[in-house]
Amino acid sequence: MRSFTIWNNLAAYSGPSFATKRHSHFFAQLCLANQHPLRLRGRNGVWREYQAAYIPSGVSHETEQSDYPFTLILMDPVTVASRIFQGHTIANGEPAVDVGDLLNSRAIQDLFAILSAPGIQSRNDILQILGTFEKPVSNARIDPRIASSLEYISNAEDQVSLKALASRAELSPGRFRHLFREQTGIAFSGYRLWVKTRKAITFLGQRPELIDAAFEGGFSDQAHFSRIFRRSFGMAPSELRKNSLFRVQIF
């Protein structure tokens, strides 16, 4: 049985391992080996084995299919993963940070147990375990103009343009774009794309029509939504509906 669960700013896949081509995505990703070490490869072309691996947003990697299942926890890098596992750097060309020394077998098993029967509270339970690895923040706070913009984007019913947000923050579009990336570590275009994807996915959890979900999220067509979905989750959105062995839950 494969399961795919989505909460606000957090998602998880558990099931058979699958192969992907080398890619990067908006999510920060935690990869956990359920039974046998999983293998990832980065730009340097070398396969690495991990019990637990952390892939920051935008890092190029690929997975390998095997006879063993794995679990992937996908985290919004701005609102969820901004403090988790920070301070760990990836060597040039590597696919991930090895965090097996931090996530011991007990913590991994606790995460597996939570994801075996996920519910609304499971998001908080997962974050409580991962919160053990948060790094203390500095005295510097995020710029209030960017903090306000993030909240506004998340709550807006319609798409929000860069120009409109910059005007609201009393900044030029170029300055807003630069400040957004400086403060969050993420390009504004990438963050806005994720917000659109999240909105489309939420709609898809209520109604099965892919084309309607794509337009609800603000995509120009179904094909664009499907490409972004596959890049983010390693599968096409249609697979969530076609496979009877796939348990999908959206909270």
C-alpha cells in the first residue's frame, strides 16, 4: 500500500521506492529508509546510501527504485523547514545532508508510526519530533514587510502579483524580489508557484477533475499543473486517482 498525505505546508509519502530523474524542487525533503538504506545521487554522479537524508530546497538529486520501501516528508522551506537541520552544509554535487546521526532509530520509528495512521493532529506530531533539531534563531527578525507579504500570499483567495506585493510593501518590484530571497532563501517565483500548487492540490482532494484543480490553482492549463506536481512529488496527479492501492488523504 502506498500513502500520500498532505497537510498545510507539509506532505508525506510512504510506500515502495521509485526512481526519478535528477531534479530539484521547492520543498525541503526528509528521506527515511524503512528497512534498508536508500540511495540518492546528486550532480557529481555518485550514489550515496542513507538511513536518513535531508535535501534542502533547490538541491539537485535523484532517487533509485529498489525492493525496499521508503518514506519522504516534504516541508515548506519558508514556513516549516527554515530552522530544521540548519547549519548543515552539502558538499558540492552531493544530493543530501546525512542526518542519520541526529534522527536515531527511535525517532524514525515514531515517524513511521505516525504516518501509518495519519490524521489532522499528525502534522503537529511530526513537527514536534523534527523540532528537536531546530537551531536557535539569531536576534535578527525577518523583515516585517516580507513577513506581512508571506501571510498575505497564504491567505489570498486569488493570485497575487509581484508588482502588487511590492506596491503593498512600498518597494520597487526589483527590490522586493531581492529582499524576499534574502529574507527567506527562496525565490519569490518559486514560492508563489508552490502556493498555486498547494491550492490546486487542496481542490483536487475535494473534487477529482484535474483540469478544474489546475485552473483553481491559477495554472494556465492541466499540463502545466501536472508537470509541477510531478516535479514536486515524483508522480503525476492522475496517479492519485487511478491506483486503487494508493491511499490519499488531504487535511
